[in-house]
Amino acid sequence: MYYRRKILLSLLQVFDNKLDKISLQKLLLLYTKQQQKPAFHFVPYKFGCYSFQANADLNTMVKYSQVQEENNSWKLIDTNNYSAELNDRDKSILREMRRLYGDKTANELIRITYLRYPYYVLNSGIANNVLSPDELKSVDEIRPTQNNTVLFTIG
């Protein structure tokens, strides 16, 4: 099994075996930002950060009966202790994540990630509901402003 999948399963396990989809993406971003070599990569998306890689892994783990997709959440159904298979640094990050964010709602996690990592807010459709006008200005400051014509090719 890929190490990054063990991280996903461990994250679910530490957060009581179930997380809504948005919270999982936010917690995973916060987790990978503490890793020296991030296990997942993120892009700015509709609700902030999003990892297509993590979503693909979760869908694969559904096929292997490790997780179950329920409405807007992921539920761990595998009973193995994957956190025991993580390296010491990642175990430490996991414990710290539980301590810091264990009682946070999805909206609180969205706000935390938006303030800490404004790059991921660029394509958000809910930024106006989450951030104040002053906080939105910091997002606008990092928005690319080049208007030059650019040519891209597939090859």
C-alpha cells in the first residue's frame, strides 16, 4: 500500500473514523504543510485547497473496502492500525493535528486554512462568506495580474 494512503487512513482513524469531505481536505493540507516532503499536492478550488490525488486514493480505497463514502463524508471501515506504520515524524504531526483541530468544525477549518494559506483561496466560491473585506484584500494581493499573451502547447 502507498504510504500516502496510510496517512489518509490514519487521519480518519485519529478523527474518530469519520470526516466530512471538506474537513478531510483542510486537515490534509495542514498535515502536509508540516511534512518535509509533502505526501499530497493541492490546487486552489471551489472551497479552497483540494487534492485530486487524495480524492483518487480515497475512491480506490472504497474499492478495497477500506473506507466508505457517505453523502458528504468519508468513513473508515478498515480496522487495521495504519498510524502505527507511519514514521515517527508523521506520527507526531498526527498527534498534534488531533490536539489542535480535534474540536474544530468544517467552517473553522476553512477559515484557518484560508487565513494561513491564501493562495488556495484564489478560486474559492465561498471566500466572501468566510473572510472579512480586509482579509480578502490579502488574497487579491497574491492574485496574478499579468495580462500578457501567452502561448501554450501540449508537447
